[in-house]
Amino acid sequence: MYRYDNFDHNFVRERVAHYRAQTERYLAGQLTEDEFLQLRLRNGLYVQRLAPMLRVAVPYGTLNSQQLRTLAHIARHYDRGYGHLSTRQNMQFNWPELPEVPDILEALANVEMHAIQTSGNCIRNVTTDEFAGAAADEDIDPRPYCEVIRQWSTNHPEFDWLPRKFKIAMTGAAQDRAAVAVHDIGIRVHTADNGEVLFDIWVGGGLGRTPVIGALIRADVPIKHLLTYLESCMRVYNRYGRRDNKYKARIKILVRALTAEGFKAQVEEEWAHLKDGPSTLTEEEMQRLVDAFAPPEFDTFEETSKLSEQRLANPEFSRWIKHNTVPHKQPGYAAATLSTKVTGVPPGDVSDEQMEAVADWADQYSFGEIRITHEQNFVLPHVPQDQLLTLWQAAHDQGLGNYNAGLLTDMICCPGGDYCSLANAKSIPVAEAIQRRFDNYDYLHDLGDLDINISGCMNACGHHHVGHIGILGVDKKGQEFYQISLGGHSGHSGRAASLGQIIGPSFARDEVTDVIDTLFCVYLENRLTSDGEQESFLSCFQRIGMDPFKERVYAAAD
């Protein structure tokens, strides 16, 4: 993984010192709330419903064991003993004291971490596939190219005050686990037959109040032109994006107004001036970054039946292998997901003790490397198959061994009204009620792969628009209600991304689990079987449409 050079170290430490001085001025009454606002946002600090919230950047979801131990230390000494894994592969702390935030930032700087640009109208943390560098279906590891975008975009003087926040995602695998179609800019990196690295650029995707699937505006951008083409996109957005209305300020609104073809024309005109300019990537610079992500020194394993025998002897372990591991590009290894989705625990919450344990397991089994996933779980990307049983047993003892990755209870859920001042409704109690109602493996297995995504407001931090079942908290005359949508998909599993369709009028909180149950009944009654394989919920919905679900749900409500 990437290691800081002298410039990086000095830059981050100077930012910490600067923020410490500004915090002291604010606490002394020398800065107003409005003056301090942008300073704290640019350093990841929000003021939430009950306390400040600090969002720590985990670039492209990759961190090492030392960094995770530091996050555990921060949770223990500056928070309430836990952190929260976000859908953008970062970690959030919900209870830091404002005067102590500079100390937290200094602790992060000591292990090459920071909270820069995790908030504000700037280019946020670049995200990617949690299995990058490991997955068997990967064409090319996207992380070196995520890193060059991170370096280019950090404190970029031209793009530090955009019309609105800006999110970039990249994938390099056959399955799009990075949801590139619903980002401001989505990128697919791939190699040509001659080995040349190329980039396909999607623009104008996003969720929130106006969910949109991005448009492909240029394919096969050569690597040396990656930054100049992105810079051209950003310049057009920065120049023409609306600043008079924050609800219409995202790039998706501009692309819709200009049309994808019109936006592309503006970008191409800008690119004519920037192409081959100062931001052109050199072979030497890219090789430096590619070398920083060289794969570990994998062992060579002879084929053995040991794992199969372990699975036969332990059905629960076999289930974990089925759902929580993916094939690795290196024979004899697997990438393992450590699920945070335990009934009674808010999705994505992890204790300091669990963080310490994951850091230890990373050192023991995965070359010291950890990932944070879009689904709010941990991944150990490089685990020898003959160590999987030992890892699972240890994870089980720590409450991280649930075999539910990709199943119903592995839901995405924002913090909602329990923490967020923007939320219209609570998300966590809804998630817990669903988990408790359907916490039966046989039933979950019968339902198959199923994404439930829950957001507490239209900002869509829970990505409800792209859940197979999406749940959105809404306010009705001061009461919490929940709008349900069906058929969303973020683009993984080889499917094109799609936005969910709202089923109809919203439901009270105590009705939601019954509604979900009814939806499952309709699915189970209508699904098809082919060659012994059951049709998935999403495929069934796409085949039979909304009407059978809608009719049954509202008939049951009456």
C-alpha cells in the first residue's frame, strides 16, 4: 500500500498545526461559528444532533494494522469505545470533544492518516472495490490510480470550493463492486490487448433528492491523460454548476441540463487546452505508484482437500466460506469478509476491542492489510485457505464471524435520527427490527442474495435508491414514516445499475417489518427455478413488475 513521502508527512502535519491554532482561536471567541464552520468541515468535523462527529479518511478503503490500532486507540480514549464504518469506506467517531480533535488529528498523522476533505464542497475520498488487488475477477488493481487522483485532488486550489461535494469511484474488476454508475464521476480501469491501461469515464451519477445513473462520456482514455480529462470535467462543473441552490448544485443536475452529449462537448473543448499540459502523467510517476501497490510475497500452496474436509466437519464454517469469502487471484488464498451485522448492534459499528482483534488477524493472516467495504464491513484481502478456519473461529468469538455477507441481514444503514441532525427519521431501530424478524439462516439462505439499504433522509447516505429493497425515512407532520422502493441495484453481479421504484404511500415504523415480510411472500410465490437454481429477488421483480408486490402490500395494510 502507499506510504507517505516527506511531502506528505509535512503537508499533513502542517494541516494539523493549522487546525489546532484555528480551534484555539474559536474556543477563545476569536472566530465566529460561521468562520469556524468551513475550517472544521475541511478537516472532517461535523456538528451532529448530539455531539461532534469526526470522519477519518481511509483512502480507497485500504489501511494497515498499525493504522487500525490507532483508530482503536482513538475510539477508546477520545470516543465511547467504538467507531462507525461508513458506506464511503471511511471511519467515523460520533462522540469526540471539540477541543480534543486536534489531538486526534495528530495521532492520525503519526500513522499516515488524516481527515482532510472528508466533508465540504470538495473532492471527497476516492472509493473502489474492497477486494482490489485480490479478487480473481480483477483485470487490474485500481488503487494506484485512486491514489494519483487522491494526490491530485487534495488541496487542489481550483477545486477546493466546488458548487457541491464531489465523489469519485473506480473499479478494475468484471463485477462493479464500487457502484461507479451512481457517483459524480465513475471510472472503469481496464487493460487493452496490448497491455495499455485505459479508463472509461462516467459522469453525472448520484443519489440524494434526484437519483441519476451516470452517462459514459468517454471510453479508453489513456493513462497519461487521466488527470487532464478529469480536470476538464471538473472545470466545466466548477464553471457552470449552480451555486444559487444547493439542492440543484450537484454535477448530475448540470449534466441533465446540458444533456450528456452537451456536457461531453464542453469537456472535450476544455480538454483541447489541457491535454498534454502540466497534469499529464509521466511513466515514471505512475510506475512509482504502481510499485507502491505491489502484491505481497505470496506463498505457493499445493492443492489440498483440507478446506473441503473442514467444511464437511463444520456446517457453520462452511456457510461462512460460502457467503463471506471470494476467490483470490493467487491460488491457495481467499479474501474474507468480517461482518459487523449482528442483531442488536447498529450496522457498521465496531468496538475498540474488535478493531484491535482485526489488526492482530491482519498481521497473522493477511500481510497486515485491512479493507473497509461499501457495505460497512471489514475485509482481510489475502488469507491462506488453510488459515480460514482459525480466522473464522477467532472472528466468531469477537462477534465478527456472521455468515451473512450479501444476505438480507447484511444491510446498509446510515446513522439516521439517532445521530444525524439532517435525518427525518431513525434508521437503526428499523434495521434492528428487520434483523430480529428474519434472523434465521435457513430462511435467509432461501431468500438468497438480497440488498436492503436504509436511509434516514433524502441525502441517501444509506444508498436506499440502489437497494433491491430501499427504505427511506420521511417526516409526516412531525411523525416518522418510511417510504419503500423495489428493484434498485448498484451495478455488481454483472448487472447494469438501476434505481428503485417507489411502491406507494409510506408506512409507519411498526408496519415496516410486516411490509418486508409480505414482499418476501410475493417473491417466494412467484420466483422461478431453472436447473436447480432459484430466481433471485431482483430478477423476479424485474420479470413480474411492481403490481403484484404493491397489491399484496396495501391489501395487507387494509
